[in-house]
Amino acid sequence: FAFFCIAVFAGFDALSIIAWCFRRIFPACGFTPRLSSRPALGLIFLFACVFGYGRYEARSLQTIRLEIAVPGLPEGTNRLRLVFAADFHIGPQTGRNMLRHTVDTILSERPDCILLGGDMFDDAMRGTPGDVTELRRLSAPLGVYGVLGNHDAFGDWRRPQTMLREAGIHMLADEAVAVGPLRILGLDDPKAREH
């Protein structure tokens, strides 16, 4: 929000400078652009609304349940309950209570296997020991697997990967593992390890 406010005021000041220059260069034309603060205040209000909605949306967990028939499974294979979760963005924007609620929600589904699709940490902060404690609660009979996302790789991808491994999450990087009757493939972001 602060960034958007600064951008609006910088733009407003730029327009004021252009208007001042116009008055100096063409004093005889009689046209004087007048700027009011209403457009700037309107933009600030608009950005505040967008920011508020984004913050609300980021804190609203969505649970979508799908039943998928997988042909070719061995005879007598029971149903598997897989939970896929991604984009935790642990850091300044996601507090411990939100992380705890997210982990509780995942565990309440009683998954056979948990899959984490990356962006577990925020760019600005790569997590704390408390975050790792919350992530350690993730468990499932067939295991917990994850991949790095682009946000995890900003700066140094080794630290987020190490923290996730210490939390008991099996990190996959361009490899497949057998999970019950299935094989799970974890593909790495090709640019993740360039940072």
C-alpha cells in the first residue's frame, strides 16, 4: 500500500512539474493546467480497496475436493486421499496463526499423502524456527512431498530447501517417487537454481 501511495504522489508531482513548465514556456497562451488532489485521493482509495481485497483473499483458504478415477491401478487398490497445497508465502504477511490454521486444515482432511506445490516462503523472509515447527506437524501415512517455487528460490534456494527437509518434507527436484500404487513426479523450476 505504501508503495502504491508513493507511486501516486510521485506521479502527481510529475504532473505538477509538467504544468509548471508549461506555464513558464507558454505564458502568453493563457492556458494554465490546473491540478487538484482529487485524482490522487481517488487513486489512493482505489489502491486501498485493491490492497484490502488482496489481503482478504490471501487469508481465505479454499478447499476444493475432487474425485479422480485413475485407470490401470492394481486390482483391489483402495481410494487414496491426496492433499495438494501451495503458496503459503510464510513470512511477514503470513503470521503463525494463519500457518497453524492452514496446517490444521490440511490435517483435518486425513490425507494419505500431502503434496506441497512451492512458494512456501515469502521473498522478504525465509521463515523462522517457529514456522518449521508448524510445518513439522504435516504428516501422512504415505509421506509429505514438495517442490520449490519461484518465491522459494529468490536469493538462495538452499535455505528454504533445507528448512523444508528439516520439517520432514521430502523435496523433489526433477525426480519421481513411488507413493503406494502411484508415482509422483516433482519438477523443478528451471530458473529456481539460477538465483
